[in-house]
Amino acid sequence: ELENQLAAKSKILDELKQSLALNGSAEPTSESLSLRIAELCKMMDRTVSQVAQLKTSMQSILEQWRAYDDIYAEISLMTTRYLYCIEQCKPSVVSVDTLKNQVKSLQ
């Protein structure tokens, strides 16, 4: 979105430059306007460069977050499996009466 806005502003600056060139007057206001437009064009170029650098950085960060999410999901699954195994491996403390009742129900 930012790149699109910068492109639109750049087009407007180009139109201003062309309009100023077509008028071709040597008035002091035209000269100062021309200098101001040139200054704005330089600022626009710097901004476009910064946006490109930001985009590259953000893509790198996004890839790192995706890798983090994948690893987190895998670790979460492994943790759940380990907790289940630990729960199943616990020796159950059962009283003799409980065992007798289970034997009766099974018979």
C-alpha cells in the first residue's frame, strides 16, 4: 500500500516538473519552485529506498516467525505426548478392596 502511495506521489511530482518545464518562465518563484520539486524528488527517492529495505527486513522477520510457529507446534505436540506417557506410566495406587471389586465385576 505504501509503495502504491509513493508511486502516486512520484507521478504527481513528475507532472509538476513537466508543467513547470512547459511554462518555462524564469521568474524567481518558478526557480524556487523548481528547486523545491527537485528536493522533494530526492526525498521521495530516499523514502522509496527505505521502504524497500523495510520490506526486505519484514519478509525476513515473517519467515523467522513462521519457523518459530512450526517449531512451537511440534514442541507442543511432543510435550502433550510426553505428558500422556507419564500419566500412563504412573503406578496406580489401588487398595485391596478396589482390586477385589474389579475382579468381581470382571467375573
